[in-house]
Amino acid sequence: MTVPAQVAGRYRIERRLGAGGMSTVFEATDTVLERSVAVKLLAEHLADDEAFVARFRREALAAARLQHPNVVQVFDSGQDPESRRHYIVMEYVNGPSCADLLREHKMLEVDETVAIVSDACHGLDYAHRAGVVHRDVKPGNLLIAEEMHTTKIADFGIAKAAELTRITQVGSVLGTAAYLSPEQAHGDEAGPASDIYSLGVCAYQFLTGRLPHEYTSLTELALKQQQDEVTPITELRPEVPPELDQAVRLCLQREPEARYASALQFAQAIEAGLRGEATEATRRLALADTDATRALPVEQTAATRALRSRPAPIPPVEPRTPAPSRAPARARDDRRDRRSSARRRQLGTFLALLAILAAIAVVGLVLLTSSQNDVKPVDQSDVQSQIDGVREFIREHSR
């Protein structure tokens, strides 16, 4: 690959900072403003993909509008007339990326992790409110500005331009896939919740030195995202406060709506978690997650109820030789008496019901006859006396 000595007649290339599947980044000097800048040169073969170039220019313009202390600012973009290479000129950050820190230390200090992720949350929240989604949050895109001790997010818009292109390096995709949200892995449109998931993966890796889901293929990763639970951070690093552990793992929920409503909520949650406190958002999301966990399949729930309702085993009792007694005979006589009494009560109740039906029939017949033949109406006191008689009959036969 031929590297031009100068880009756009203005940016003098000094040294290479890093390379990826789609581009190479160089430190350069802006000869007009006399300052250090970072120049990203896109791979030569991408110049042949007109659709990619169009998306790239559109997203570069959107990223250039972002001006925030936690976002790497885009200064310029275009195509170098001599080399025909497309380029982006960005703010130069004098410091390592979080990927560099992980290679050197394997994992980061707890308070350092919270500071880095909190800064990134503020940058993402600003971008999301401006309508820009990063889509490729990963340690390599989190840069540490040593002079200011702040974190800056790089490469806004590049992932959006690249996600539809056919020109992709498998190794690059496999390495980046660990930070993609489940909805992105399924090919759905990425939103703010996708960036929050990706940043949660970064935070988990900073604290534990490993990814939430270890994998060897994209298919295996997709299955684990859907089926496997994430190992609690406290099991891998006991000194991490449980509240911080929970705040990070809530970002890794499968469904976007089960994550934080904004990156700012995530920042507040991890800052509180470092102090051993929980925010309203973490309590609400944790409660929702607990309720979802309780909603087990019917078979499992029924089995669980059966196990819980099973009586406790009764301790064995030493056998005793019963003393001679007439109790069994008396018990049999008592049972016969109770059965006989019950039968009498049932018969009495049946007869009482028959009597009530007969009384109702008689009264109805009398009233009907009197209305048809102009017979003098039945005296009300006679009817009442009949009803009182029926009630007395019921009381006597239901004892």
C-alpha cells in the first residue's frame, strides 16, 4: 500500500498510529493551522464501492457536527486528488486507546473503569440526543487523552457507512462482533440501546479481563447471547461492589427495552455503584429482570410447586405394644351411630324440601283459582300459619 507523503496538499504524514480492515490512521501535521491531527486513510479498494463512498461522506458530515469534550472531533474529509484515497481528518488524541490498556494490563482498576465508561456515556448521550448512533463502540474506539485525563469516543459514522458494504475482512468482523448487541447480530437497525450494550461489554471486559461471552465463531456468539446468562462480575473479581456489578450487567440484557433508557442513566448507575449505591433506574430494571426470571415455563413451575408442596418426611416412631382394650369395638359403634344419624338428617332435609315445594304449589293454586272464579281471597294469616308450620317441620327433621 502506497502512503502519500501529504494529503490534500495540507496534511503532512508523520507516522502510523494504527490500522484496521477499512482504514489506516496516521499522525499528521496540519501545515495551515500548525497543529497535530489524526488522518484516517480509507483502504484503496473501498474507492471502487460507490455506495460506500456516498454513505461515508454522508456519515462524516453528521459526525463533523458533534462537538463535545468526550467525542473526537472531525475537522475535514474528502478525497486526495493525487492518491485518490478518501480521508478523514480528526482531532489528535495524545494517549492510548482502551484496547492498548487491555493488552498491557489485561484488566483495569475499578475506579479507572468507572471514570472511562462514565466519560464515554456522556459522549454517547450527547450524540444520541443529536440523532447520531455510533454502532461500533469498542475499546479501540475509546481514546484516553493523557493531558486532560478524559475519554474520547472516535470513529462516529464509520460503522454506519460500512455496515452495508460487501467488502469486509472476516478477522475484523470476528473481533468486533463481541461488542455488537443481539439486535445488531440479527441484522436489525442499531439504536442508542445498541451503543449502551456495546459499552456495557467494554465495562465488563475492563473489570474482569474477559468478554461476557467467549466464542470461536459468530454463530456460537449469537447462540450464547440468546441462551447463556452472563457470569456475575463479583464471581470473577470479588472486590467489585455488587451494585456496580449489577449496573454493568443491566446493559447486557438481550432486549433493548430492558437496558437503560439513556447512556446518561448508565453513567449515573456506575458512579453510584462504585459507592455501593443503587439508582432508581437500576432498581427498576433489576426488579423487571427478576419478574421476567420468575416467569418460568409451565412445566418447570408445576414441578417446582410439586417439590415445594411435598410433605416433609415423618420421623420413624418406635413401635409400642397396645394394651388390651375395648376401644376398637366402641369406635366401631360410634362410627355406626354417626352414619345412621347422618342418614336421618339427609332424609329429613329431603322431606323438608318436598314440603316446601308442596306448600308453594298449594298457595299458587289457591291464588290462581281465586282470580279465575271470583272466590274470596285466602286469608293472609292462614298462609302465614302454613309457612310457619313448614319452617317448624324443617327444624325438627334437620337436627
